Amino acid sequence: MKSRLKLLGLVAVPALLAAAVPTAYAAGTPQPHSTRAAITGDVLKGLNKNATRTGNVAAGKRISVAISLAPRNDKALDTFVAKVSNPRSSSYGHYLTKRQFAARFGRTDAEIKQLKDYLRAQGLTVGTVHSGNLLVDASGTAAQLEKAFGTKLSAWRDAASGRSFYANDTAPTLPTAIASLVSDVSGLNNRAQLHHQAPSTVTPHNGPGGGYTPAQLKGGYNVSGTYTGSGQKIALLEFDGFQQSNITKYDTNYSLGSPTPTVQEVDGGSGSLGDGQVEVELDIEVLHAIAPKANVTVFEGPNSDAGEVDTYQAIVDSGIPTTSISWGAAESARTTSNINAVDAVFKAGAAEGLGFYAASGDDGSDDAGDGGTSVDYPASDPYVTGVGGTKLTVTSSNAWSKEVAWSGGGGGKSSVFKIPSWQTAVQKSAGGGYRQVPDVSAHANPSPGVSIYSQGSWSSVGGTSAAAPEWAAFAALYNQQAAAAGKANLGFANPALYTASGTGFHDITSGSNGDYSAATGWDFTTGWGSYNAATLASKLLG
């Protein structure tokens, strides 16, 4: 099915227009007419081409925003993450605590106070200041936001969908001393709706409604019965909810004995159940299938750019080491500054030893659907493991038999991020020097898909939304094994996965996703391929 937030950039924080430095702002104090600077890249492009302006946003409409701040010593942060994520470095696995990250790379308390005082002086309510001192929540009326950020909010109607939304007419501005700290203001538009990618079909296989069972998935990927995810934690980023009765039915049918998932609502949660319910239940059940004893926390947030940033930040705040992401959007559907804001959260997570696995999309090499080649974000983020799709075949004894690229699996080159250093060994001319997607892959083909129980019935569901939790489950199993061996969590996995150079992977050499074909070694359809859990874990453990 096609609804996937498609939650799945430029890497550098957007340059700010500089001018004179104003004095500090005290709440309730009249503000001088100080010079202001724009937060570049923080405005939607081309609205007049594909939407119609319908008027002004009501002055009293309440809107929440999330204000992202640029890290201190950003280049030093890049260097630190590279070292702690590289198995060949003596710093490998020596991650920072949240407190250490804030002290080393977060904004100072004085800088946070300066921002808060300014926001309050404009009549806004300041909410949470998140761990790391790089994200501040605030809310107010449309009129207050227009005043605070020096822009106008207009109402629009999308030409294709007919959906109404609002957006800022121009890039937000702030007094220069504050603007020099800020990289993004999420929430000034609500056009983006991330989509989950989980095409559904019923096909004959061993699940009650078709699809692969837990035994077939674990057998196909050589998951040992010794490791179950016991003592490990996995987070799910979601923009919809689930019904526990469906999860219980699945777990009971397959005798999994999994812990009941917990829910953490962010910014009021995701609202009433919608068509993304099947996505959430798919994610939970795939994790239970492969890592049945892991503790799963479902982070449910609003489907908006501010909700997205806050939900990712809540996951980093939680310290949960592994996250599966089945929601995304084409890179071209986002503002540059919003991508930078989300990327900064992932980078902070990497410094703290957290790993993110994101579905690469279900539209093959044309994620944007415009007839060209494009990739999905956040799978294209350099601090995320992008997970593509395959079609897995298992034997009658549930062993791996063969695997080909799934035609819908997202893959290609980023239009935003330059190729990271850990990927240059497999740099392709078709990549043009940009980040290449995906990094890895797993079973996603919907015929057969994976067996799930959702919305009161059994079915078979596919898509890279199934592949992402298949990899997150592996990470949890690895972390359990690493803990037993006295070693660090996998954390941000890409440098280690690329260092493995194909050892522990099923190399997928046939199939296509449109413009790209599978080949020996890394490719744009399946990355390095799917995992052989036992051999890959052994390789990563050294």
C-alpha cells in the first residue's frame, strides 16, 4: 500500500546572512529595531507552480515550532563520530553520554537563555529544551510567530491532492546574534506529510494469511536461537498508532512470548488511528519475529516537520540504541534547513552510540515519482543505514535459498549529501560524488511478503517498511551478543558494515529497481545485500 510518511539535506548547517549583533533580550522588554538575518533554506520552493494561495492564516491559530540550533565545533563533532564508529580506530565504541555531548557540542546555557528570552518577549510559550541543548520547542499564535520570525504565514491548497496547508511566504528571520545560532525553524509550514511504504497483498505461503513466518525469516537470515534480543531495546518512529490486541494475536499464534510494547507520545501523539496502523503493527511484529525478547518502545508523534524533528529527538533523549524507521519522503519534498535539522539529530545520536535503520522507499529509482532518479530521506542521510528491498526464497527447511533485488526497492544517489568517507571504497561513477543508497537490504517483496496480523485479520505485507525492522532486529541481536562479549553496541553501523567488505552478506547480483541493476558487491539496488546473522555478527565482533 502506498501510504508511507514517507519519513523515509545539506550536511552543512545553512549559511546565515550576517549583520550587526543586537543586545540580549529579556522577557517582556520592548525590542529594538535590530538588524536581522534570514535562516536560509527554510522556505518551500515553487509553491505557485503546484498550489493555490487561498488567504492568510488566521491570526489566532495556535502553532507549535521546533527551533534547531547548530552544534558548537561541528567539524570536531564530525571527526568524533568518524572515530567512534570506525572499527579500525582506537576510539571505536567509546561513545558520549548525553551530558558529555551537551557539554562538548551543545549550545551554552547562556545561548539557550538568549533564545528563550527572545521568544518569550514575542509572546511565545517556550516548551522543552531537549538534551544536547540543540533543540528548543515553542508555541504561539500565527500572529505571534509572524512577529517573532519576521515572515507571513499563508494558507494554500495543493493542486494534486486538494489538501489545505499553510506555509511561510519568506525565509524566517531573527536578530542576528540569535540567527547565528539557529539552523532551522520547523513548524512554519505543514505541507509535508511523511508516508509509510508497505504494499499489501495476500499470497500463498505458510502464514495464516500468506507471507513468511518468524521461523522462515530467521531461518532465511541464519538467526541463531541462542540470541533473542533479551535485555535489548529497540525504538520505532511512528506517525500512527496500533492496537495491542493485534500484536497479542500475532505473538500468541507464533508462541513468541514477546514483552508488550510501550508507547511514548511526543507532542501529543499521532492522533486517532489512521491508514498507517498497518505500518505500525507491521514494524512491531517483524521485530518480534526476529528479536522476540527485545523491549520495543513506539514513539508516536504528529505527522509534521516539527513533529518529526521532536520525535527523532525524543528517541535520542531516550538513549535507546537501535531505531527502525519506515516513514520518509523524497529529498525534494523537504526544505534544506529541515533536512539539516533532522541530520543534526542523527549525528548527535551517532556520537552517543545510537543506530538508525530507515526504509529506502518503495518506488524504485524514482522516489519522487517525477520520471527521474531520486532517493528517499532519511535513508539517504549519512548518519542513517538505508535499507533497500529484496525478494527472499527459503527452502522447505527454512534455509536461505536465493535472493534477488525487489523492483520497488529505493536506491540511487542523493541530490543533497556528498559521499561520506566510509563509502568512497565503493564509489560508483553513477553516484557523481554523492551519497549512494541503499547501504544494505532485506526481504521486502510483497509476493510473498511477511505474515502479519493487523486490523483484525491475517495478511501478507511487503515493502522496505518490512526490511528496515528486519535490520533493526539484527542490530538488537548483535548488541545482545556484543554485551555478552564485553564489547560496545553497534551504534552507527555504516562504517563497520562497509569495513566488512561483503563478509556476512548475501550478495544480490540479479534484479533491478528501474534505472539500476544488481551486481557483484555493493550496488544501487540492494547495497551490500541482506545479512547472514551468524557470520556478519562474527565479523563485526572481530
